[in-house]
Amino acid sequence: MSPRTVLTPYLDLFAVSGTRAFSLTGLIARVPMATVGLGSVLLVEGETGSYALAGAVAGTLSLSFAVGSPQWARAMDRVGQSRVLRGTALLYLVFGLAFVAVVLADAPHWTWFALAALSGASGANVGSVVRSRWANVLPDPGQRQTAFAFESVADEVVFVLAPPLITFLAALVAPPVGFLTGLLLGVAGGLALSRLDETAPPVAARVAGEPRTRVRVLTPGLIAIAVTDLAVGTVFGAMDVVVVGFAEAEGRGVAAGIALSAYAGGSLVAGLVYGIVRVPGTLVGRFVGTALLFAVAAQALHLVGSLPVLVAIAFLAGLTIAPVLVAGMSLVEARVPRAGLTEGLTWTSTGLVVGITAGSALAGTAVDEWGAEAAFAVPALGAAVAGLFAVVAWLVLRRTDVRADVAAGATS
């Protein structure tokens, strides 16, 4: 079978008018997703020498983004993506530049945290914006699964390429350059995406004189999926910390990048495959099944005893990442009303962000208290909890109306 035949489902996506433009601009606009935390650490640590302060500032940025992005997504569903994207891009630019300025000026630390919070809260979740556009332009559920898988791969590409770039710039040019590069790329991408009105999901018409009807998005089912993603996020956050700690303990800190790239690479490969394979069963069944597979695969981290073993296990465990994320996004897309889809998709990403922050903190404590090798128990436990939460989500979802899910599963 030729490579072109294998990639045909992906090539077909970009035959649809407008998809190349919003996918490319969305790829650029989501760069801060992978750089804002690391860039702020490099900036603050470079100016103060304190990793503790840098970590606290980075956590503030992440948590404020988790709080703010669903609110922007709700606004997009109500008034349209373009208007909100322009506003968030400009706010992000202003507050991001102000944050860098107060750090460089050695202003009181409370101003650092205040502007970090404002900067994080002004960011829109571009991944959800792009996925809602795919759902808008693709009528076939099978194609939407392929599109969501492609976006999962795009996320991995950003996380593989962007952090080394800004680390290089911060080290060889100046600490602020890394953060500013991610900031400016995100703003440019967001403004470009805001101009692509033809692919944006339509906004429900409002009848003059009648109150706006609020779409109920945060249902028990969506909350259960978001909580599962929160547990998945703890694994990601913990892996970043524990892998670095283990590589440094082995005297080969540079190998951390290889192991983390293997982890992301496994997810990238799985995402490409999952996007073209039609897995049998309903969307709920796929979500639970992939979450349980994710939980089981991560238990191999208990076997890590050397760097070569870590790289191999990281790649194999990474193969289970994209399927669970794509299955969750597909389930949300099938369950949430179109008028609230951007918000619904954003809540799942919010769960991931909160989980990543919590996982990093827990893993840092574990490395200090137990040592790096024993601390692999943290991501392994997080994955097991994710599998348990997925089963709970199944119990919640089975009590709701499953007709839309059954129909989507039958046609995909």
C-alpha cells in the first residue's frame, strides 16, 4: 500500500474549502500552549535564579488560562469566534508584554503574579476553536474523527518543536526572547485565524426583544469526561518532571529530551493511525476502552531502571495517548449542542491543563522525597485513576440519552 493511499483520509480533509487556512493558522496560534509555561520559567529563573519563584509564576499562568479559556469559548459560541479571537489576541499581547516588563524591571513580585494571571486569563483555547471549525465543515462523523486525530498530532508537533526552539533562543540570545517568541507567534496566529470567517461555526440568530437562550454545556456527562482528562493531564505533568529528574540522576540530563520526545512521538504515531482506523463500538465504549488501555500501559513505568528502558517504555506508553484524547473529544462533539461546542471542547482541555499543573507539583515533591526512579509511581498512579474515572464516566453517560452517540458510532 502506497503512503498516499494510507494518508488519503487526511488528504481528503484538506480538499474541503478553507481547511488548510484555519488549520495552518491554528497551528501557529497554539504555540503558546507549549511555550508559555517553559518560557516564563526561563524568564523568571534567568532574572532571579529562583526555580521556586519561576515555578509559582508558571503555575499562575497555567491556572488562570484554565479559568479564563472556557469563558472566552462561551463568548465565541454566543457572538462568534472572530470577534473574540481579535480581543483575546490583543489582550494577550498587552498583558504578556507588561508581564515581561515588570520582570525585567524587577518590580514587586506581586505585580509579576498579577500580570501573569491576567496574561494567562486572556488566552483563548485555540485547539478547541480549530476542532469546532472541523466539526462545522465536515458532515461525516468518520471524517471528524480523522480531523480530531490530525489535531492531536498537531498538538504533539507543537510540543516537540516549540520548547527546544524557545529554550535555544533564551539561552543564546536572552531569557525574555523565548517567552516573547511564543507570545508573538500566538498573537499573530490568533489574529490571522480571526480573519477566516467563512469556516467559523455560525452563531444562533437572536430574535429582537427576546432574551438570549443559554445553552447548557456543563452536563454531568461532560464533567465526567473533563475529570477523566484531568487525571490524564496529571500523567503528562508528572512525566515532564520525573523524566528530567531521572535523567539528571543518571548523569545524562540531555537524555530527558530524548525520552520525552519518544513519549510524544508514540502519541503522534498513534494519532495518525487512530485517525484512519475505524474502531468498532460506540463513542462511549471507545472512550472507556482507550482510557483503560492508557491506564494499563502506564504501569510499565514501574519497570524503569535505566535510560534505554525509559525511552522504550515512554514510546510504548505514548502510543496510548492520542487515542484517549481523540475519543474524548469525539464523544464531547457528539454530545454537546452545536451552539455550545467550542465551550464544551474547551472544558476538556481545561481539565488537562489543571491536571498537568497538579501532576507537576506532585511529581516534584515525589522526586525530592523518594528519588526519581521511585517517583515514576506518580504518573503510573495518575493513569490508573484516569482509567477508574473513565469507568465512572461510562456509568454517568449510560444514564443519559445515548441516541446521538449510537447514531454517530454506527456511521463512523
